[in-house]
Amino acid sequence: MPVSSLRVLSLIPPMTQLNTPYPSTAYLTGFLRSRGVAAFQEDLALALVLKLFSREGMATLCEHVRRIPMRQRTDCMMQFDISYERYAATVDAVIGFLQGRDATLSYRIAGRNYLPEGPRFASLDVYVDPDDPDGGDPLAWAFGALGTQDRARHLATLYLNDIADVLREAVDPRFEFVRYAESLALSQPTFEPLAKALAAEPNWVDDTLAALAREAVEKHQPQLVLISVPFPGAVYAAFRIAQTIKRHRPDIKICLGGGYVNTELRELAEPRVFDYFDYVTLDDGEKPLLALMEHIEGKRGVSRLARTFLRQDGAVRYVNLQEADVPFSEVGTPTWDGLPIDRYLSLLDMLNPMHRLWSDGRWNKLTIAHGCYWKKCSFCDVTLDYISRYETASAELLVDRIEAIIAETGQTGFHFVDEAAPPKMLKALAEELLRRKVSISWWGNIRFEKSFTPELAQLLAESGCIAISGGLEVASDRLLKLMKKGVSVEQVARVTHGFAEAGILVHAYLMYGFPTQTVQDTVDALEYVRQLFDTGCIQSGFFHRFACTVHSPVGQSPEEYGVQLVPLPPGNFAKNDVGFIDPTGTDHELMGRALNKALYNFMHGIGLDGDVRGWFDIRVPKPKVPRNFIERALYQ
């Protein structure tokens, strides 16, 4: 007996990922179907890009460019106009190539005389062979002599980025492949900017998205639409979709949820949000959704909803009847049925090997455990449910899910999307995969803790692990202790070395700008990172600037970290990032440029023997770290 007779449609709004479906709708659809509900899903992010980046789309884009007076056209618009016929003739073929339907086209693309080349291709000039700086093919050094497919995908990605630049300048200045109109929603205290954008005359992108939303509703005839918004860059489009449905099918109920809502809208009090959505739910969707469906069917009163915002008598009300959540072991197997898994685009935007896994290839996304088993890091949203509620499932059940997903999709690549996959569960999972002789390729995020011995790393490699990422953050024992990471630099070195020795790519998440971080800390951290690359412990890394959030220990107890928070502006909409005053006064913006420049070169084997002070544009102190610190940690 189904838990509800409602027809439910889950939508992925623009923009999320183009190489693989964002997994939220797959989880919800799989859960609902496990309860007998008629549930469906559509990826409107992919659908929008495929409509815009087509031969027909190029004709419309050219019309927009030619309406702009010549003196107002930018260089990329001029180049597009001149080369329009070539764009129109090649775009469908390039999309097909990136979808994996026409591999032989790689030879023409890699030859550099098939695609029109706009301003984005100037980035190729940075790929200079350090052994041949005055000549040679830069892509041959970057991708290797035999990397025709990789070279072609990178060139095709630059080609799409050129078109996106024209679209942004001629049609919609907010357009991005990932961070679409992000500024309208990112830690935005008031709804006003978003309301103004939604009230504006729709442009070509808006009209295209509206048509796709109407088609999805017409196709599936839902009574309830779920729109999952993982990032600020998907919020504007989510509201445009809801706006369209409300205008054309006001009888349909619409619910907003997802990662953005769970972090930024926890104190939502803006009534205008409910001109677009009937309900907004927090945290895992399964329990609120069951209660909501019963409410819509008249089986449950409004006071018995779970983690749900709604508007009553013109004001926002939050209702949360305390009931047990659906256990992680009972959420069902995610399904990709209804999503066009053969139409996603394998892009190759950056040469960072871990970032490539994010954007290249179609991965089945799966969670090993709910929440984080550590949940102590002071920069993390440890107070929120997606981190704080830790639950596991048996290895047998996880492999059952893996086998079901492979049978459905035909794909054996898995991205385990845990905040930090627990070593005990990974060991059990690896053993079960090997026992059943299930062959997969997988990657995911871990903590670089001592439980990951060389023996465990080897076992994980045998089970199909190809890459792992983990947070080294600021490579400083003082700051790691302040962060409550529970690891030391020496420990990270030994753990990462064990993975690298097992043939697993190791990516380090790195941080700068943490409270009380000094210039000396930054220089020392870069020296540690240099040594980790030089000894082969890590092969990939990325520095990001620390951001204080209201849900993190730093945001909730700033005095413990030696900083003072900047008061948030008044507002009743989004709340997440919060500024802070650090008494050290370090210019982290200046530090960040040097760190990223150094890291890019380290990943290409450049500068590993040099003095890290050479990467900085200003005079900085000498590292206090012995130059053989990591080597000594590995072999003592």
C-alpha cells in the first residue's frame, strides 16, 4: 500500500553539474518509490544548457548580439558575430562529442583548425613546458603526447566557455555554468534583490527555462513538485521555475528544500518567498516529505508537519512536530530513472586532477554514512543535521545499493559524497565488494587519520579506490589543534604517503585566512605543502579562503578563536557567512595569490626545489620548518 496517492515530481534547477546528475532528486525519487509513491524527476539544469547550446540556440544568440549597437559590443561578441557560421555548424557536434557519442571528432578538435577560437583560448598560453619555454605545443606538455581525447575535451570546454561569455554579455549578465545568479542568494539578508530580478521582464534564458518547466509539468502531471537547491547558484532559477508553475498550474503544490535551504534559510521570515513556494523544508527530506504528503491529502493537520516553513495569515510559521527521522538504512536506493544519463557533458575545464573528477565523467553518487563521525572541526557546520546526526548502514546493504545502481545505469563509477567517509565502514565496504567480486571505480572524501594504515589503503585500492581527498587545511600543528582537526602534519604525511604508495590519487583541501593565522604560519604551511608534493604524498591540492559561518564553532564562539564577529545586517531571508575582525591584521588576499600560484606549479612539478618565499610578491619571513621535515616523518 503506497504511503500517498500523490504524483510527485522532483526537479534539479540550473545550475548544478553538467557531467552527472546532482543526487538529491535521485535520493528522493528512490525513497518515494520504495514507499509505493508515483515519483518522477527531471534535470532542468542540463535541459537548459542543451537548449541554449544548440544550432537553434546559436541563431537566437546571434540575433541578440546583432541587436546591440556596434560600439557597445565587446571583443567576444565581435568574435562570435564574425564566426557565427562556424559556431552554428560545430555546436551540435561538440555537444555530442562531450556526451561521449562521437569520440572520433577528438582528432579534428585537437588539430586546432575545426573550432572557432575566442578569448578563452588565450588561457592556453599559460601551459608552457618548463623544459621548452620558447616553443612546442603547450597542450602536449599539459596533457601528454597521447592525450588526444583530453586535449579535445579541454578545447571543447574552452569553446563552450566562449559561447557562455557571449551569452552573459549579450543576454543575461548573471549566467554561469555553476554559479548562476549566485549574488542574488549568497548570504543575502533581504529578499529584495531576488524579488527585483524575478519581477523583471524575462530574458531568453528565463523564457527557455519556463518552457522546459511547463513541459515537465505537462509530461508528469504532478500534484506536488519538489525543487532541490544545493547551492546559491541554483536559487534564482528555482524561483523562476516555481513562478512559472504558479502561473500556469496554480493547483500544484511546490516545496523548496536542499543544501542551500538547510544552511542559509534556517531563520526564514520573508513572507514573499511563499508567493512562489507553498512549503520550505529543512534538513533530510524524507520525514518532512512523508508528513507533507499526508497534510496535502487531508490526513494530517498543519501543526503536525515536520521541519516545515509555510505562510499563515500573511506571516511565516515554522512547524516541527518531533518525530523520529527515517533511518539511513531505510531511505532506499537512489534511482536515476527519468534522468538522461547519456546526455551529460564530460567537461575538462581545469588541469587540477581532483577537480577533473568533479567535472569529467558520469559518476553514481552515493552516501556511505549519514553525517560525520568526527563532527568537531571548528570551521564546519557541526551544529546542523547533515553533519551532527551520524548513522551508518551495513556493508551488505551498501553493496546491494551499488549493484542495483549499476544494473540501472550501466555505470560502475561511484563518488561517495560523505563529509568524511569513516575508515571502519570503508574497510567493511571494500571487503564486501571484493567478497562479491563487484568491480567498481570509486573516490571520496576522508579525514587523514591514523586508522588509514598503508594496509587499509592497499585494501581500498584493490576494491576500486582511485582517488581520495581530505582536509589538511592550514598545514600548521598549532592551527590544526585550534581547528580541532584531530590530526598533525606528520600524521597527514604518513597517511597520504600510504595512499599514494597504493596508487591512489591524493588531493589535499587547503585553507588560508583562519583566525589568528600569521604571515609566518602561511609561509610555513606552504613549505609543508611543497614537501608533501616533493615526497609524492599528495598529487593535487586546492587553497580556499576561510569563511566563517553562523553555524560553525568559530561563528558561535568567536572569542575562543581570538576574533570578533562583524554584526550581520538586519534581514529576514538568508544567513550564513559572517565577517570577522582578526587582530593579526594579515593581508590574506595577498597571501592567497601566492599560495595558488605556488600550488599550480607544484602540481606540475615546478619549483619543488626552490625557496617558497619566491612565490610571494612581498618580503616574507623564512620558513621555520626544516626542509626535510616530511621526509623525516615518513622514514623515522
